Amino acid sequence: MADPATYRPKTGEIPTAPGVYRFRDEHGRVIYVGKAKNLRSRLNSYFANPRGLLPKTRAMVHTAASVEWTVVGTELEALQLEYTWIKEFNPRFNIMFRDDKSYPYLAVTMGEKYPRAQVMRGDRRKDTRYFGPFYPAKAIRETLDTLLRVFPVRTCSSGVFKRAERTGRPCLLGYIDKCSAPCVGRISAEDHRRLAAELCDFMSGEGKRFISSLEKEMQAAVAELDYETAARLRDDISALRKVFERNNVVLSEDTDADIFALEEDELEASAQVFHVRGGRIRGQRGWVVEKVEDNDTADLVEHLIQQVYGEANSTDRIPRQVLVPVLPPNSDELAQWLGGLRGARVDIRVPQRGDKKALMETVARNASDALRLHKSRRAGDITTRSAALQELQEALDLPVALLRIECYDISHVSGTNVVASMVVAEDGLPKKSDYRKFSITGDAARDDTSAMYNVISRRFRNYLAENADPAADPDARSEAPADLPADRTGTDVQPLTDTLTAAPKAKFAYPPNLVVVDGGQPQVAAASRALADLGITDIYVVGLAKRLEEVWLPDSDFPVILPRASEALFLLQRIRDEAHRFAITFHRQKRAKSMTASLLDDISGLGPAKRTALLKEFGSVKKLRAASVEDLQRVPGIGPALAASVHAQLASAKTETGAPAVNMATGEILET
């Protein structure tokens, strides 16, 4: 670990203006981003007495190898630049409010020709309107099922929708009037879009308007003695009111607010928010965060608001009011920033009395319960992971802490479709964003050791190239222009527009401390030879042989035998099994594509364009096999004669190659 004194900038070199600073590690990766009203005062606090820092802050300054800064004109610019860099670099030591669970949203895909309503989790998509989050998931599923009675929009997947279009028969929901069945032309695209927009309006808080409109229609039907229509409208009104009843009115009906509360201790903090729309609680969300600096509650509130609303790609997710337990230090700048995102005024304030104050106390109780539950769940996990990493480091007699481990596995089918996987674990946890897949061809695919040499060489050749090439620097576009002064530690004043330019992230620039290969002595020797040929000497290699779970080291005639109940062995097994799973998944995908291509290649008269059209329409050989001659003729370019030829040859072709999938490193049969 680095000594902070080796890279500490001279006090006189640090400006006293507001700005944003970055700490980098020895590999150049940004590990922490922060902002300050006075850069000199803030940066000196990291170096004055490192022993007095919080544990995570102390680890950060000892992991870093350099610090640099950018001066900006105002605190609002500092706020924007700090958030942009945190999103761009994802620094490992920054405060990251991570969800304590994955929350479902009601999503309406308004960007599609026929918008679809569905319950979604995960990343948000463009041109999709989201409502929520909702908890538990059962609540929103029941709500959507109820709303389909009044707003029968499409809920099916693209595959189901296309199949219904081809067959001319709607799915079950179309038969029971919970879908307007645009797939078979019962409703035009324009009318279906209008129906989806009405669903969005209802979820946005305009429920009373729809209920009043239906009540008038019901009264008109009664006046005309159309009791059947009146009964149907009565049931629709009852359904909409039932949805309303699930969300109790807690504030006045013109209130749109997000109410935040925090519970914290010396090392961690829990945050909860209630989303109130139209006076009703529409959803709840929670996060847990590890503290980095000596942050008080106001600083945590600032970071929370930045992350929650900075990720919002839909202006209707930002309410008119943001209620917080304490005002952040730059509340005016935050309100101005949120107003720019929303396109309208946003108030940030602390409720002092009344219903809003009482509701915040309820949110605070939820935050307290969430922190207590998080600690009880994580205590054993953190202890176990730390012990496993420490035990593995000691067993392998390594001089460095195992902050990052990469594991490689190779799979094939009888020497064809050779693929490899690379999985990554940081601090003992999988980092799926860094997973990689490799296709191996030519001489490198002749045996497992050649394949392993090829994969390791390619991965670390990219690492060396990206570190040697300045253009591969993830911050290449955010350095100071040539006509601006710069000192040895950072850049001086530069236009904010330059620093906000998104830079491409390097793919392989961050190296592991340990490389694990699935296999024994031959695989370890191949990996070690690949690193040696590249001149890399500071990355360690081991192999985990599956038969007896021995750990093999380079140039060793005898393996390291870890106890069967060893946490270090369990850690290696989990990483190896994850690499195995990832390789098999990629291998099966590639084999399926090659089988499809080979079957269609044998059909005379079927050129590349027509093969592509068939695969685009049906998606797989299995569906092609099940298709009739008439179904095949619906594909553009496929006439009656060619459709009959394709149908006959697919029907007579074998469905399997007969060769089992094999792991090259272990000889294990993956599937029959």
C-alpha cells in the first residue's frame, strides 16, 4: 500500500477555490471523487493525520497513488461535475447508496408501436414511463391485473405478440377482455396508444377524473335502460376504486412529495423514502451505504439526493417537494439542479409539524429497522469473506492482499466451438460488469493448454496496450487543454463543458492480484508462460483441479491441499463454479448458432439474406421445424417451392449432433 506522504501535493500548489478532486491508484484508476468549497482545506485534511481518519478513508488514502483536481466557477458546477465523474468512473471508495432489495415498477413502453404494460425491475429504458417503486411485488401485479379491466392494454411479450399476428388468434387475455388484442386488429395502433396514455394518466394521479367520467357514462346507460352496459361500468368503477383503496390517503390530495429519512451509526447508514403522489403513498424504497469520510447527516442527504434523482431519466419521477430530515449544506444549488432536471421548481425542506412530520417519523422507523436487519445479515458474510481472503493469501504465501481475483475456464464440443470465460471477484464478491467471453479459433483451439495460453495472452496484452496508449486513458478527454496551465498534481480552471464529455472506459486496464485457472499443472503452466512472455511478473497464478480440489502453483511438483472445510477453498470453488457456468452458457449459445447455420447452409436456394430473414422471423431452428409451409411463405422472399424445400429438409434433419459438450480443462461431460 502507498504512503500518502509520497504523493501529497504541496500546500501552496492547491488552490483555495471550489472544485472537484480525484484520487487514483497505482494503475491510474479513479478510486474516489469529491468536491469542496475550498480545495486546499479539504485535501489537506486527508494528509494531516491519516491515523485519525475513518477506516475506509484511511484505506482509500493508502490505496491511492496520486491526487488531482479541477477548479470550477460555482458550487452548482462542482455538484454537477462531481456527479458526472462518479457516474463515469464508479469509484470504489465513494458513497454509493445501494438498494437493499430490487424494487418492481409498473412500466409502460410508450416507445413501441403497441405500448406494453408490465412489471419491471432493473435498469430503466428509453421512452418507457415508470410508476413506483412498489413493495411488495404482489401489490403491483394485483393492481395491474385490476386495471386491465378498464385499460385493456397489451401485456404480452414480443414473441407472443408476433405469434398471435401470424395465427390470427389472440392470447387468453384477449378472449377474457383483459387485452384489446391489437395483434389481431381489434383496435387500431392509435386507439391502443391512447388507451396506454390513459393508463399512464390514471397512475399519475388522475384517478378521480376517470372515475367521474365512468360514473356519468353509467348514469347515462341507466337512463337509456341499458342495464348491461351500466353493470359493466359499475364493475369498472369498483375496480378503479379498489386500486385507490390500496394506497391510503396520508396527505392532502394535491401533495406530490418524496419523504426521506436516515438512520446511521459510525460506519454505515440506512436511507428510506416514501413516494407520495396525489396524497397517497405510491411506493417505498431503501438503501444502505458504507461511510467513507466523516460525513454528517446533511452530507449524506446531499449524496442521496444526487444519486436518486441523477439516475431519474423521466421528469415525472421528480416531485414538487423533497422532504428531508436536515437540509444539505448546499440546498439552494441542489434545488436549482433538480429544477433544471424536472423543468419546474422543486422545493427541498424539512417538515416541522403536522402530517408530513408524522409521516417522516414513520419513514425513519423503517430506516432504523432496515439498518438493523442489514447488519444482522451482513455481519457473518463480511467476516466470512474477510477470513477467506486472508486464509487464501496465507495459504498461497502471497505478499499482496487479494483485492481482485480473475478466474478462467474453457469449454468446447469435441474440439469445436471452443470458448473461454473470465469472471471477476472484488473483495470476495462477483463483479459481473467485468465478466468477459472469448471465442477461440485456429491453432489455439487444438487443446486446452493452447486455449488457456491464448486467452491469458489476449486478456493481458489488452491490459498492457491500454496502459501504454494515452488514448486508452479513461480520463483522456477530461485533461486540461494545452493552452491552460497545469501543475504536477492536477489541472487548473477549465470549461465545465469539457469535463462533462463522456470518455470511453478502458476494458482491461485494471489488473488482478490473482489469476485462477480451472485445471491442474498443464493449465497453470500455460497461464504462467503467457504472463512471462508478456513480461508481467507481479500477477500470481494458481489452478484449481476439480478431481481432488487441489490448488496448483507454477513450477511446483506438489499441490497445496486446503482443508475441506476451509473458507479459502469455498471461495475458490465459488469463483471456479461461476467461471464454469459462464463458459457453459456462452458455449451453448455459440453451439446453437452454429447448428442453426449448418442446417440452413445445406438447403439449396437459401442464400444469406433469406437465412437471416428466417432466423429473424422464427428465432430458432426449433421454431422453424414447427412452422408449416404456409408459415414459411409469410417470410419475405420465401416462395411456395422454397418453403416446401425448407420444410422437408428441416423435418428430415437430425435434431442433435450426437456429440456431448465437454469441458476441455477437466474432461467433464457438460450435457448429453
